[in-house]
Amino acid sequence: MALFDKKDQNAGGMVPGEAECDRRLAELAQERVNTILQIGQVFLAGNSIESVKGTPYEVHIKKVEAIDKETDYQEKRKLALRGLRKCEKCGNILVLDSSFCNKCGEKLQPLFVNDPVVGNVCPQCGAPVAEGAAFCTSCGKKIEQ
């Protein structure tokens, strides 16, 4: 019966060296995840939606593209709500109604922001607009209903 008594004593505790094994197993699991992420980043950088059409990767690359598009939209909207915008060519921060970049001279295209969730944002300048408004009070753009 001593064999069973000894087993019961160690059932809840750790055997010497077990904590070190657990630590190393956790490190290896994290290293594996990081390596898979790196593989994905390399794959994504080297492929486009056209090159993966019809493959199992297509849905995932579409999702990444949608996330990138939403990120770009949110960055533009955040600046626009503060009355600013970024030059697409050089990255200079400008006043929202600027026509040209004062750093590189680039003619600025209209800032088309669209928030499909909120919907109460001017599609040209990103300023908040009242529900049912016909025009943006910030830039005068006609709001399509």
C-alpha cells in the first residue's frame, strides 16, 4: 500500500523539474505561434487577392484587406473629426479643407470617408452630421439619404 500512499502525496504537487518543463513548453508554444504569424506575414506580403483566387487562402486575404481598409478609414476619420487630414503622398498632416499639400505640393483628392455602422458622418470631410441632414454644416457637401 505504500506505493499508493506515495502516489496520493504527489498527485497535487509538482515533481522537481516539472515547473521548468512547463515553462519551456509555454515558451515553445509561443515560439510556434510567432513563427506561424511570421510565415503568414511573408505569405501576405508576397501574394495578392488575385494570386490566391480559388485557394483556401482567398477568404483570409480578403479579411486582411477588409481590416486594412477599415483601419485606413478609422485613421482618416479620426483626423477629419479633429479638422485635419493626411497627404497621401508624403504623410504631412494638413487642415481638412486644404487643396494642396504645403510640404510636397501634391493636389489633394477629396477625402471620402464612409461609416457603414454609424452612417452620420459626412462622406467628404468626416464631420458628424445630424440625422436627416441634407448638407454637411462643416464643408457643405450634399448628404445622400
